[in-house]
Amino acid sequence: MPRQSGLASGLLLGSALDAVLADPRRGHPVAVFGTAAARAERRLWAASRARGALFALACAGPAAAAGWAGQRLAGRRALPGAALAAAATWAVLGGTSLAAEAAGISRALAAGDLDDARRRLPALCGRDPAGLSAGELARAAVESVAENTCDAVVAPLLWGAAAGVGGLLGYRAVNTLDAMVGHHSMRYERFGWAAARLDDVANVVPARVTAVLAVALAPAAGGSGRAALRALRRDGGAHPSPNAGRCEAAFAGALGVSLGGTNVYRGRAERRGTLGDGPPPGPADLDRAIRLSRLIALAATILCSAGAYLLGGRGRARGTRSPGPARPAPLPRARNASARAGRKTGSAVGA
């Protein structure tokens, strides 16, 4: 589809808005989408993969289509295109809120207030906080920061750069559906299968980009890029998720800590492999994880905006026509049809 000229600047501006405004407490577009999706679930739910696939398509499809429709209406006008992309980018990003929630847990742990840390944890991840020790709370927060740096920042930016506003909204819809129904439980084991698989596919590239950026930026967070790369290569596949393990292993190596172990979700224990070397993380390591996440967000914003600009330039180049040589003066009417055909000059560039 035609590349919107304001997409690159919109990604930059939307990222800046997320950094300044974060997420509103009420009326957030993602929360509105989640409410609508919950209503659709009540209508469509059945212990069936087919019904789950219909649910995922019925929810994510219109979100992506709305983004592409808005992009088409904006056309190649830079200001409307940039405004639309900026609004969509702000709506789907969650990096600032992620850092703020993790920082709140870090402060609570540093003050020895485990009750406050346990109260805050559900805003970051779905594991049961009751009874978790300070070390387990810190580990849960670091793991959530690592995984959600991909989900809340890198992945939407990459999809926006590659597929425009529809990519931004479509990715966030799929990721939200996975958070809602992509669980191993009696209710969602079959119904949530399609949403979970869509999310896995959508994050294959972003998760690995996140991990590579963590390796590259580890020294800026007081860590070792070499250790991060070693943990990524050795331990990235030890996680049950094909994507989260890459992010968490790279963060573990970059921070010089060990992640993984036994997690409890809705009363169900899941045993995960050990990621990285070193001691379990503490509040100071959580602060470093937040710093690394912010650096990755900045790098991803710059790279994806540059990518959108370059892809937009290529799209415009394919859509232009060569001016060709100057059109000759009309020939006398008496010339035959082949002579008239010979007057046509210029050719389209690209297929």
C-alpha cells in the first residue's frame, strides 16, 4: 500500500508523547479495545480452536483495517499522516508505564515493604504475588521488564515501521488478546490457542531484535555485552516461550544475574530453565534493568523511524514516473498509425 510520508515523524512524535504523558489512568484506547474484546468473548466463547480463531480475527482484523483506512485517508499529506501515526504510536506504546511500575516495585523492595511490592506486581505480570520473597519479587519484575520491553516497545515500533498504522494497531490488538485469553487453563486452553499463536508469530523478529539490542547496550547499563550474548545463545531456548526466553536470557547476561525457576500462575506451577549466571537479582539489578529497557526503547525508536523513512522513500520511488524525453511536436495528420504510436515516450519506473 502507499507509504505515508509522515509515518517516520509520527513514530518519533508518538514515542516522545509516551515518554512525556505515559498511559492515562482512564479511557486508554487499549483498555477500550479490551472491554470490547471481553464482550466479544462472552458471545463467541466455546472450548474450540475454531471459535477462538474467529474471535481473534473478529477483534484484531478491524483494528488493523481501521489503521490502514485512516492511513489511506491521510494519503501522502505529511501533517495528517504524522498526526495519525503519532496518535497510534502513543496509544500502543507502554514503555514509560512499564518503567514506572517496575521502579515502584524497586522502591518498595529497597524500603523492605514486601506488601507494597506484592500489591504492585500484578500490574507487571500475571504470576501470583502472595508469599513471594523479596528475591522472587525482584526476579519477577526483571523478567517482566525484559519481556515487555519487546511487547510494549520494540514490537509495535517494528510493526509500525513495516506495516504503517495498521501494523501498530493490529499488533497491539493481537498482543492484548494474548494477554486476555492466551493462557493454559481449562477455559482458554483451546479457545485462546489462536490468539497465543498469533502473538508468537508476531513477536518472532521483535524478540530477537530486543535481545540483540540488549547485548549491544549492556555496557551502558553496567553490564557485559559478551556475557549477554553468551546467555542469549546458551539459554534463550530454555524458556517455554519461543520469544520471551530470548529477551530474558539477554537481560540476565547483560545484568550478570540468574533468572528463571518456578513460577505460579493462577494456582498452577510452571518450571522454567535457568537463564544467565550469577546471583538472583535485587532492587539495584531491577534499576539497571529499567535503564537497559529505556536505552533499548530509545534505540528502537531511532532505528524504526529511520527504517520507516527509508521504506517510504523506496515506495515513493516505485510509484513515480520517469519524465522521459521531451514530447516532440505533433506530426502531420497524414502519417499512419505506426507513426502515431511512435510519438509515445516515457516509461513507468518499477513494476
